[in-house]
Amino acid sequence: MSKWRMCSLRLRGLEIQGFKSFPDKTRLTFHDGITAVVGPNGSGKSNIADAVRWVLGEQSTKTLRGGRMEDVIFGGTQMRKPQGYAHVQLTIENVDGALPYDSAEVSVSRRLYRSGESEYRINGTNVRLRDVHELFMDTGLGRDGYSIIGQGRIAEIVSAKSTQRREIFEEAAGISKYRYRRQEAQRRLEAAEENLLRLRDILAELEARVGPLQAQAEKARRFLTLAEEKKTLELSLWIATLDRSRALLREQEDKILLCKDDHDRIQAEMDAVEQRINALYADMQALSVEIDERRAQARTLEEENANSSADIAVMQNDLAHNRASIEQIGAELRQADADGGGLDEQIRTYETEIADKQASLEKLHCKQTETQEEIARLTAAREDCRTRADALKERRFGLTQSIQEAKLSSASSGSLIDETIARLETLRNTASAGDENAAQIERELADCKGLLAELLAASESLQNTRRGYLLRAQGRGEKLDALKKQHAALDEQARGFLQKARLLTDMENSLEGFQSSVKYVVSQARRGALSGVCGPVSKLIEVDGDHALAIEIALGAAMQNIVVEDETAAKRAIAMLRSSKTGRATFLPLTTVRGGRLSEGWLSSADGFVGVAADLVQCDSRYNGVVAQLLGRIAIVRDIDCAVALARRAGYKFRIVTLDGQVVNAGGSMTGGWTARSAGILSRAQEIESLRAQAKACTGRLEQLDGEIRAVQEELSAAQAAISGVDGELATAQEDRIRCESEQKRLLAAQADAARAREQAAREYEALETRLRELRAAGVSADGLIQELSGQLDEVAQQLGEVNEGRDAYASRLEQASEALAQVNVAAAALEKEIDGARLMMGQLAGQKEHRREQERALKERAARLEEENAAIRQRVDDLDTARRERAARIETIGTEIAERTARRNECESGTAALRADEKEIAARRETAARELARLEEKKAAMQGEYDAIIARMWDEYEVTRSQAAELSRPVEDTPAAQRRLGELKGKIKALGSVNLGAIEEYDEVSERYTFLKTQTEDAEQSRAELLRLIERLTCDMRAIFSENFTKIAANFSIVFTELFDGGKASLSLADPTDVLESGIDIFVQPPGKIIKNLSALSGGEQAFVAIAIYFAILKVRPSPFCLLDEIEAALDDVNVVKYAQYLRTLCNKTQFITITHRRGTMEEADVLYGVTMQEEGVSKLLELNVGEIEGKLGIQ
């Protein structure tokens, strides 16, 4: 982006809401030229500058004149609540696309909530603070740029140390972006060096571990070989011992079976006697219950009879009480008739009194009406006088205002005449200097055009080279992305296979899906606590994947049947389940289970017949009987249609299962529906192997892809390195071209500016002469107007006095009439109160009369109700007496039934005593048989303990069951020789000492990691070298750009200083010319007629004027699109304020100025004025004033 293109970034609008003293949405619209914001102290005008700083990313609360960032949110007043957020939006013109956005306007906004949340937006899109900084970098508009200057900042230019002045000069020189890029590169370099240091430390640590781990891994492999031979030999010896023990256990089990049969026979006799005793006991219990029920019924009936007698006595008492009440009511009715005559006489007396007082009240109402009409007439006359007085006051105020405005116009015209004459003299002096400047610009422009043609040719050549490298890198990048996506997909697929295989393996090991009883038996067998267990049916057979679902459906719950060596093993397992209370299971002893097979010869030729279920599974030959038992009578067919046809042909004699799990049962019933295809108990192991094979295939392909990715990455890195080299050369050429274009544009603009300045000066000179004539005429006209308005004001004052006298007379008469009306109102109110009292007494007497009538009616109704109640009570007494006699008869019948059942219960007790004697004799014989059985069981348990000890040792030593050990063992022909070899193996293992079995895997991991980190270290070192080269190139560019632009600023400062101070000398220099990028900046000034050795010797106003001169010099070299000046001329005197404002006007062709001021000279140069007021305490309001409109009011063309 070139410098002069940035000059088109005009500020078009500022929207503020909830920011500091602006709670309401406030919008400022800015035009080209100078816009001044004015207002009294404390009105909030500087808050507009703070809003612009804030929206551009200012983070310093001190700069924003606050203690915390939340202080920028409107805090409320006595009349307004605090706002919840502050919002500022800045709208910038972007017609020529100077900013990297396609729109003609770019809006930047910032919002802060009281919760602390903050958001930045560019054209309504959320962005980072960093994006806002980068958008305005090197435009002069940034947070640290020179587009916003306040009193403190302008003073710092002169008063700060030489090293602290660099910030504004760096932004003006255009190296802020380079410094930012260099800082980013330095941060990346620090991170790369830290990463490199860490990689070297880890690499050294791994290098020290690789050698020892290799030796440990070799030792571990030797140990595993010896341990495997020892395991096989030791298991073989244990299996031989177990075979001998099993034969002895079978002999002992036969003896136990004979003894147990005798014990069971005696127990059967005992059970029969106990059943007879229990039957007699149940009869006795039933008779006892019936006897108790009869006795309870008798007690209930007796209690009901007693309650009935009590109820009858109560009712007879109620009859007597009701008769007495009826006699009392008759006496009361007779007395009421005697008392009713006196009330009628009192009512007639009150009616006469009310009629007399009503006539007097009518006379008073007529007098009230007459008085009220008089008051209304007087009130209207008084209000008419008041209205005329108000109109005369308003006219008097308007005349006074007009006189003041005429006087102000007269005074203003005189001041403006003096200023216009001074400005005409300045324009004559400026015109001669402009001609010399135009000739110098023409010569510099010719040199710049020749250099620019050479730079454009060099840039085009480098662009062609870069496009070739870019196409190569793009191709390699696309290929690398494709390979990485393929690698990620394969890696994810492999992990999925392995994860599912691990899950199924865990389910297989934990017997997931089996009943708790089956899990318990198998776990006890694995631990050696239970011998003779071969395993569940599903673990002993194998099925092809196509037949797995059909076999699972055919087996059903039988998959969880447990196969055991013999009946004894089954009984031991059942006993263990009973003692542990872990459920029930079905056991299939190999010695007893035998199954049949389908023998129908026509089956093999039947349509859709797949095979007999028993023929479709594989198992050890010793389990053939079990498989035949479970699957020998089940046919497997293709589908349900074939199954139905086959069943019908076979007469529904056997079960048929389809490949998709539908069933036709023997007898004709059918079972079917949807069946999930996930891995079942039977097919789980097969699926585990399939998943592992798929994962292994994926891993092989991943290794191949890793090699391809490394090769493509190397090619891509080479292409990128070449692009970086060309980019460096291209950036250098581009920067030279940009500088040359910028210089050419600056010269063209300066040439145009000079021409426009001459034309503008001529137009302004002519306009000022016309304005001078008009101002003189306006002063004369204002004096005549003042005399005319003063005469009208005296006439209005006389009329106002006459109207006030008439209003006072009407007010006096109105007061007398109001007093007379009040007296009449009091008399009428008293009479109305007396009438209301008489009416109240008459109403009370009428109420008493009506109340007595109601009492008489109530007494008569009560007497009637008592007569009815007596009749009902007499009927109830008769009913209760009848029921009492019936219950007495029932009580006698129940007594007879109780005696009969007591006799039958005594007979049952005699029979039970005889059976108890027989039970005692049988119990003695059963105890003798039980002692013999316990002796045999104890001997067997000792033998079984030795057997189980070997099983447990197998599990403890090698975690294998007996069946697994039998598969691993070899026949032992010479037991002593085998035991000697076992001793030798133990000695060799012991000689190896401590062995780290994890060293094999650890060595592989460490070796692989060492190779990987070594490659990473080499890449980090290469990255560090590239960053060092980048930092060096940026530093050289910054040094060249800063030197060039600082020289221009210094030259312009010397010129601007002379123009502003009307002579003198000034210069800027580097404190250390050898260190351009870090050196402080010294300022030398010599006002006319003074010798200054130190800037502190200047007055405050002179220091401010020097700083303003530096600022103007910067704007001449790198004009900012717009500038916001916050009272930077406050310290200047009136003469210098005029110079400052006039110089500001000369810069308006390149820069838009918004100045916050209270100085008259600055206001007069403004094209638009914004007034900031605080009519409501704590709330700022804006008023826009156009200078042309103000001049029109004053009569100036």
C-alpha cells in the first residue's frame, strides 16, 4: 500500500453510545477540511477524542483518563440509570480500496460490557484486537500513530527524553510494520531456540539409555526362552500326577454313592412321618381358628345388644326434652303479640319532622346557585387580564433579545473587519513563496520517473521466477494433503479395529453375556477351586461365519450349558452354586450325555437343505456326544420357505433353523423376527481374529504412507525455500518501487497542491475584499435597528402596567363572593345532616318491627320440627328393641358350635403324640448313616485337596487351567530325568539374576523416539537459521527507510519552524548516528532574536509551538488521512493561535482535521462546528453548526 493512497482514507462518521458522558446514541458526520468541536470545560468534548482512541484499540486506562477499563461505560446520574455497555463505531471512506476490503466504506467498532467481555468488529465481522492494529499499521491512524494528538502528547515531543521521542517518528517514517514483523520473528526465534534446547536435552537423555536397554533386552529374550521350556516340563509332570489322582478319586466316589443311597432311603421314611404329623397339626390349627372366630362373633353380638339398650335410654330422654321445648315456644309467641303496638306511633312522629326541614333546605340551594354564578363571571374577567399580561411580557422579552442580538452583531462586525485586513496581508506574502516551490518540484519529478521504470522491469522478472516455484510447491502441497488425509483415515480405521478387538477380548475374558452362575463356575475352575470342568458349550465348538447365527439360534440357552468330565464334577459344581447362592446352571457330563442324529436319507436332496446342525460345527472328538445331544436333531436350511416345506414333509418331527435365524419347531410352532447381526457369544472369538487381521493390514499400509509423506515433504520444503529466497529479493524490489512511487506521487500531489494553493489564495483574496465591504455595511445597519427596538420596548411596558391594575380589582371582588358562598354551604350542610339523622332513626324502628315478625315465624317452625322429631325417635326405639331380641338367639347357637369343634381338636392331639415316637426312632438310624457318609466325604476331600492344590499351583504359577495345561504338556516317559532337567532349568534362570522383561518393548520405543527426535532437532536448527536471516533483512530495511524519511522530516521542520516563528532556525538530529534504529532524537531551535541552549529555556507556549512545528513537518512528509487534535494549541497566545489555524488550513488538501478547541482563532478557520453541551447533568449532547449558516444570520455573504 503506497503512502499517498492512504491519504484517501477520510473519516466519515463516528457513532457513540454508552461511552463516558454519551449515554444516548450520538453520531458525528465529518466532511473534508476542518471540523471543530467546541464547548465549555467539563461538557465532555474530550470524550470524543477518547472514543476514537478507544475504538482504534487503546488499552491504557491512563491514556483514556480512567482507573479501570469499565470506567468508559456511562456510570449513570441522579436522573439516569448506568448503561450496561459502551459502544463506539468509526466509519472510514475506502473508495480506492486503500484498506484490504472491497466495500466503499470500512466500519471499525468496539464494544465493552460491564461483565468485562469485549468485542471488536470490522464491517460487522468479529475480529481480534491484533487485526485492528494491523489494519491501520503504517497509516498513521493506529493506536500509537500520530493521527490523534492531545495536549499531553504534543508536550511529550519537546519535554520527553531524546530516546522517548522515537515512537512518533518511527510511525511517521513508516517502519512500524517492519518493527512489528521483526518482533514477531524474534519471538518465533526465541521459541525455536527454547524448543531446540529442549530437544537437545531429551536427545542426550535418550542417547544415554539406548545402549543399556539393548543389553537388557537381549537378557530378557534369553530368560523367556528358558522360562518357556521350564513351563512346558513342569506342566507335563503336574498333568501326569493329576491323572493318577483322578483314578483314586473315582474309587472313593463309588463308595460315597452307596452310603448316600442308604442315607436317602432313611430320609424318605422320615419325610413320610413328618408329612403325617404336619397334616394332623394343620387340622388342629384349623379347628382352633374356627373356635376363636365363633367366640369373637358371640362377643360382638353381646356388645351390640349393650349398645342398643344405651341408645334406647338416650332417645327416651330426647322425647321428654322436646315436649318441654314446645310448651316454651307457645309462651314466647303470646308475649310478642303484646309488644308490637308502640313502634307504629314513633315512626309517624319522625316522618313529620323530615318534611319541615326539607322545605328549609330548598331555600338555601337557591341562594347557593346565585352566588356561584357571580364567582364564575368575576373569574373569567380576571383570567382575561392575566392572558393579556402574559402576551405583553413575551413581546417585551422578544424585543430585549432582538436588541442584544443587534448589539452582538455590531461588535462582531468590528472584530471581523480587523481580522480580514490581517489575512489579506498574509496572502500577499504567501503568493511569492509558492512560485519558487513549484519550480523545484518540477525538477525532482523528472528524476523520479526514470528510476521507477528501471524498478518495474526488475520486479516483473522476479515475479515470473516466483510463479514457477509457486506452481511446483502447490502441486507438492496438494499431494501432501491427500497423503495426510489418507494416512489419518487409515490410522483412524486401524485404531477402530483394535479398539473393537480389545472390547470383544475383554468381553470374552470376562464371559460377557453369560449367566452369573456360569461365570462363577468357570472362574472357580480357572482358579483350580473346582475340577472336572471343561467349559461352556460355546467355548468348546467353532462355527463358520455363514452358519454362526443359525447355530446360535439352534443352541439358544444351551450355549451356556457347562460341559464337565463326569457326574461327580457336575454334583460338585451344583453344590458350590447352592452354597454360594449364585444361581442355577445346566451341566453336561461327558460320561452320560449321548445324543442321536437325524437319519432321514432324503434330507440331503431336499431344496435349501444346508446340513444337520451337528455337522456344521467343529470340536474336539471327546465332545461329539454333547454336540450330537444338542444339535444332532436340528436341520439348517436356506430360508423360511424351505424350512416350512421341509417341516411339512417330515411331519414336524424335528426342529428346523434358517440361516437368518427363523425357526420351525417340532410340532409345528414357528419362532422368528429380526435378529441383530452383532457378534454373539458363539462368533465373538472369530470376529476378534478378523479385526486383528484387518488392523495389521492397515498398519502395513500406514508404514508405506509414512515413507511417501516424508519424500513429498522434502520436495515441498525445497520448493518453499526457493520461494522464500525469491520473496526476499522481490520484497526488496517491491519496497524500492513503492518508495519511488510514493515519492513520485508525493511530487505530483505537491505540484497539484501548489497550483491549487495559488488558485485558492487568489479566490480567497477576492472573497476577503468583498467580505470586508459587507462587514462595514452590516455595522451601520445594526446601530439603527437598536434605536427602533428600544422605542417599542417602552410602549409595551406602559400597556403592561394598565392591565395589571384591572386584574387586581377583579381579584378583590372575587374574594368577597367566595366568602358569602362558604357561609351558605355551611348552613345547608348542617340541615342535610339533621334530615339524615331523622331518616336513620325511622329506618331503625321499621327494622325492629320486621325483626319481631321474623322471630314469630321462626318459633312456629321450630315447634313443628320438634313434633316431627319425636315421632321419628319413637319409631327408632321400636326397631332397636326388635334387633336386640334377635341377637340373643344367635348367641345361644354359637355356644353349641364351639363345644363340638373343641372335642374334634382333642382327638387330633392324641394322634400326633403317637407319630412323634416313630419319628424319634427313624432319626437315630439316619444319624448313624450320616456319620459314615461324612467319614467317606472327608477322606475324599483330602484327596481332592491334593488334586486341587496342583490345579491352584498351575494357576498361580502360569495362570492356566487343567485343560489348557493338558494342551501345553508332553508325555513324560522318564519322570526322574524330567525332574533333573527341571532343576537345571531353574538353576540357569536363577543365574540370570534380575531380568527386566519390559526392556524389549522399552528398547524398541526408545530407539524409535531417538530417531524421530534427531530428525526434529535438525528441522529446528534449519528453522532457526531462516529466522536469523529474516531478522537481519528486516533490520536493514528499517534502517534505510527510517534514515530517508527522518532526513525529510528534519528538512521540513526547519522550513515549518521558520514560517511559524517568522524567522529563526531549527533542526532535528540523531543522538547516535551510528545506531539509527535505537538512537534518541535531539531537537535544536533558535527563535528570532534568541539564543537557546536547552528546550527547557523556552516558555510553555514556545515549547508547544515547537512541538506543533514538528507535527506539521511530519504531516508534510507522511500526511495522515485524518487527524484529531485535542486542544494542542491551548498554550499558545492569540496571535500564534491564528498562525496555527491558518497553517492547518494549508494542510487540508491532504489531511482531514477534527480539532477539539476553545480558542477563537481555531473556531474561525473551521468549516463545521460541533457544540458539546451538558444541559442535563452528566449527559453530553451535540449541536452541529454550519459556518455558512452563521454568516448568513449575521448578514455576511
